[in-house]
Amino acid sequence: MGSAPKTIATIGPKEKAYAGLFLYRDSEKTVPVEAVSIGYQDRALDSNKESAMLDVALSEEIGSLDVGTNARVTYWNRDLGAIEDLLCRSGTN
């Protein structure tokens, strides 16, 4: 999101961490998708591995999402409220 995280979200077995998705900006051209792929990155930059991809199908209730060409994800955080606050303050979808 343009700056380094203040701390690294470290979790143990059965613990949770959260990240927010910025799907598109206002007036950006979008395409509907019925699934998303999320890549995990280790602490070292450019450490992504193809095997670290998680494919997530959307539920029938959601159907599809409109996604722009510059979709982004926030840093992982153990506090869901912090992620929700960031998304609300950003004013993006």
C-alpha cells in the first residue's frame, strides 16, 4: 500500500490474520470475475512461489465481483478492525 508495515503479522496454528482487497477505483473500467487468486509472499520481497497461490471461488450468494486492472491487497493484520478502518478511510471499493 505504498509503505512498509510497522510490524509483521505473525500467526500460529489456528490463529487468524486479515487483509483487505481494493478491487477498483471510481470510474475505472472493470470486468466481472467469479473467482479470485491470492498469492502469499514470504518476508523476503519477490519470494512468491506459484505453489503459494490460493484460488477462491465466490459463493452463489455473491455471484461475481467487479475488478479493475490495478486491484491491490493491504498488508496482513491480526486486527480485523484496523483493516476495516483502512478500507473505510480510503474511500475505495
